[in-house]
Amino acid sequence: MKKLMVNALSIGIVAALAVGLSACNRSADAGTQVAQAASAPAPAAPVPAGPQYAQVVSVTPVRSTSASQQVCHDVVVNQTAPPKDQHNIAGTAIGAVAGGLLGHMVGGGRGNTLTTVAGAAAGGYAGNRIENAHHQPQVTQSVQRQCNTVAGSDKIIGYDVQYVFNGVTRTTRMDHDPGDRVQVQEGVTAVSDAR
């Protein structure tokens, strides 16, 4: 029996709390509705038809500056080396010996010495010229690193435009200088220039 009374009492307390809360909620809802009605904004003024313009206050160029830098690349360089025997000593010597032998065979007696010397001189000269004609330049290639300094750049990447619309000052970034006024949409966004 005690259990039954405790259960009935508990149910009664819960029911009383539920009714009290529901009444509080109704009263709070009524207060909120009154407050909302009191704070509702006045109807907005009619927006004029056609494009709207804002007065430009200032235009500041936005610059992008890059520092000068060193650019390096590899270049193939051809170098011509002089021949190993620049004075054609081998050709002169071989030509002198061959010319001297020919001169010795041609001449006889006391003239034999003269023809040998003349043949050696002529052979030496001919050997020198022949060897010189057969010299080919010795070309070697090498890879060298060459570096140049490239100057930095300073370019305008946009314009920070400050404008006034309906007494409110705003700033936007544009890709060009808009002039004295800008066309705005919904009073907040500059969309184009209007000179």
C-alpha cells in the first residue's frame, strides 16, 4: 500500500510540474511575440529604379614587386686549339731531306753540293707548305656555366577603391582605376566604372 501511495504522489507532482511549465511557455511565447512586433523594422524606403552610383573617395594602386635575381644556364663553348707542330718542323725537315737527296742525285762533281743544298732548301719549303695545308684545327667543346642578373619588376596588379554609398564608406579591389564614381549593386558591391 505504501508503494501505491508513493507512486500516486510522484505522478501528481510530475503532472503539476508539467502544467506549470506549459503555462510558463505560453506566457514566454506571448512576451516574445510582443517584443518581436515592437522591434520589427519599419518598411524599407523604395529603391530607385535604374543603376545606382557611389562617389569614389580614393584609389590606391596595389603593386607586386619582385627582386632582381640571378639566372644561370649551361652553354656549350667551342674552343680551337693550335696544332701541336705550329712551325711545321716535321714537314720542313722531311721535305729538306727528300729535296737534298733528289738534288744530290741530279748534280755531279763540284755542282753536286750546290744541287744538294738547293734541293734541300726547295724540299724544306715544299714540306713546310704541304704540312701547313694539312693542319686541321683541333676543336674541343666544353660546357660552361653562365649567369646573368635579371632586373626585378614592379607592376600594378589592382586598385583598392574606397567609395561612399548612402553615407557608408566601403572599400573594394578592382582591376582598373574606376574614376570619380562606380556603379553599385545592392548598395555594397562596386561592379564597373562610371566616369
